[in-house]
Amino acid sequence: MKNFRSFASKCTLFVLPIVMVAGSANAQKASKYACTEPDPASLCNAGNTCGTASSPCVIDVKRTANLAAATPVLPGAKGNMLFCVHPGTKMTWQSSSKNTGILVDAGDPSPFNPDGPIIGGSSAPKTVTATKPGCYKYSAGACVSGAIYGMCKTVDAEFVIMPK
């Protein structure tokens, strides 16, 4: 029995550091953001590029059961996915959910014209123009009017304004 305890403790001392290193490597990969990549624009492709010179990129901000979701109107788009636009593209931020107000903030300095936070909602979509190429983390909030508990939720996501 003593030999088994000695063997078990030696195995634990050997295996535990390996598990901890592997776990921290996975945690680092899981928390990686597109904006921390050396060239975030390289993540842009036809499937995640929104809008054209003649049609705006529409982003639907909704209040979900547990948080908010900002979804570009693209085939197969998922909530809070990375999306890309070309400089000069008009971006319409709105909510397709009834009685929902939205607030979007891409930080300072703003990559939009007009600059500043975007305040709108289901009855007031707001259109801005993407002006400054780069990768931006933004916060999008959605509030449902008339709700008592937890009526507002926010989410952080990213988008890229591609270089010219």
C-alpha cells in the first residue's frame, strides 16, 4: 500500500503541471480576439463582409434571453460574429425586435461619421459611415421597454473596417 501511495503521488506531481500548462494554453486560445491578431483584415472574406458601395451593412441588435446579440444581416450570420466592411460603407444599426432601444459604442476615437455613440432602436434605425480602417471592439446594448427585471443587456463584439 505504501508503494502505491508513493507511485500515485509521483504520478500526480508529474501529470499536474502538464495538465495546468495545457489548460492555460487552451484558455489563452479561447480568449483570443480578432483585434489582437497582427493583421485582423486577413480574417475578412466574402462570407463575413457586409454591405457594398450601393447597399448598407445592416446590423440587428437584439435583447436575447441572457444577453444581447449584434448580428450583421448576412447569409448564415451568427450573433456577435466578426464582420468586415469597406471604408465608406454605410452601416445601419437597428433592432428588429419590437419596443427595443439600442446603444452601440465603438470607443474613442469613433470609426464612424458622425462620430460618437449610436442611439436608436426598433423604431429609429441609425445609419453611420465607416471611415477609419482598423479593427474595433464595440459594445452593443439592447433594452426592452416595459420589462421590469434585467431589461437591458450588453455584449462586446468586434468588426473590421478594411484598408483601402
